[in-house]
Amino acid sequence: MFSGIVESLGVVSGLVREGVGCRLEIKDLLIGNSVNISDSVAVNGCCLTVIGKSGNKFEFQAGPETLSRTNLGELGVGSRVNLESSLVVGERLGGHFVSGHIDGQGELIRIDDLGEWQDYYFKVSPELSVQMASKGSVAVDGVSLTIVKCEDELFSVALIPYTLKVTTLGLRKIGDKVNIETDILAKYVQRLFQSKDQNL
């Protein structure tokens, strides 16, 4: 489990294709020295297992499902990624509960520039938007955010200068794809109502 509070911006330092999957090497000075083999790390919100480590570089393997359902398949050497190590029981929770299991992708379709602040608008599928609500939580590329507006295939978030500076969201451009994880509570509520409808 994660909180959606990004700890560091890592850099992809190596990318090797392995059959239908790939091996991803990331360099990071902040959490690179503290993670160990078999630890879970959220990379752009996607939970991956550390399989190798050398100094402040660590490696992951991503299979075809991960590469096709997330924006990890679009990464190249030099790409910046959001990093968060897994939660430790008893520590303060600053964002919301994030599983690291990506539900789908969204597309950045509009940016309202408000000076140092910016409002981002993302297009998503109806299957994702039905699990969203205004003032609810969503993880975008692993960043815990509060939804401002929510429509059938669209939602918006207001980004403060700090978030734009310390996460990859500040680097995003119109047309970029982002990883989306909806609030875990919304999934259970939706499933509950589906079960009731099936039993009527």
C-alpha cells in the first residue's frame, strides 16, 4: 500500500527488452539507497518489485499487462518518474490509501494556467469516471489528488506549485497519457450496488 505522496523524482537510467516484457533501471538519490531487493515501490503509481540493486540504482521487471495498461511502456532512458516506497504501519498517512494497481489511463486534454497554479483536465473512460466524485480522491501517476470537477468522461484537479515542482505532473503536456487509480472505497461501493442489482 501507498499514500500517493511522491517521495522523489527518479530517472530511467536503463531499459532492456526481455521477450514480451522489459527490465527497467531507475536511478534515484533520495530513496535509491534505502530500498532493498524484494521491496515494493510505486513507479508512476504502479506497484513494482525491486529485483536488483547497485548503489542508488535499482531494477524492476514489467510484463506485457503492465506495459499495455500503464504509461510505463512509453518510458525511455532519461524519462522522469514519480517514486514512492511502500507504507510503514504506524507512520502518518498524508494522502489516501493507494494500492499501486492501475485501473486505466487518462489523457491530459486541457491546462488552465493560473500563474503558479494550474488546473488539469483529464479524459477517462466511463468505467473510470463512474468511480469518481467531486471532492473525492484519485491517484494520477501515483500522486494523491482531490477531484474538483467530475463528468461522464472527464475530471479536473487543481495543482499547487509544490506538486507541479516535485512530481512529473509539472512536466506533462496536452495529449500525454497518465496512470489512473480510482479510490479503493469507490470500487467496493460500486461492487456492492452491482451485487444488489444482480440479486433483485
